[in-house]
Amino acid sequence: GPFIGLVVTILCGTVFFLVQLREYYWNSYTIADSVYGSVFYLLTGFHGMHVVVGTLWLMVSLVRLWRGEFSSQRHFGFEACIWYWHFVDVVWVALWCLVYVWFGGWLYMWWFKMWDGDVYTFK
């Protein structure tokens, strides 16, 4: 079970990073275009870096699992890796809501239409 779960998680981390690279390549804006571009690349770039570190950590844990170095009493490295990934997951949910939903336009456009274009004052 844990071996298959680790392999699937490593594949998911790799696919996530490749999709992020594809998104960076096809974006219509750069880090120098606007405040949104700067914030977007800063936040998603740091998250991508953490995904890469977590994926490498998972690969080390997979090798250690394969070699039988974990037991029911001795598995802190694997448990720490799991906690790290939970942190990365929670950060991604917050980043997705902030960067893609709010600043990316979905929620902003709804707000814009609701207030007839005057998004900074309440009627």
C-alpha cells in the first residue's frame, strides 16, 4: 500500500510541476508586466519550488521504504514528509483561491458586474 501510494504521489507532484511549467510558458504576461504578474510568479514559483523539494523527499522515502528502513516504531522521516506535503496542499488551496479565483478574474468579474463597474465604493 505505501509503496503504490508513494509512486502515485510522486507522479502527481511531477505532473503538477510540468503543468506549472507549461502554464509559465504559455502565459500572456511576465513577472515584469504588472503587480499581478509579479505576485503570480512569486507565489506560484515558491509553491512550485516546495513541490519539487517535496517530490524529491518522496523519492528518498520511496527508496528507504524499498530498502526496508521504516518500521512501525521507526518512521519519522516518512511521517515528516507526509506532514510537509499536507502543508504544501493547504498552501495550494489558499494560493488557488487567491491567485486564480480572486485576482485571476472569476470573483473579480462577478464583483465588477454586481457593482456596475464601480468596484471600490458601495452603493
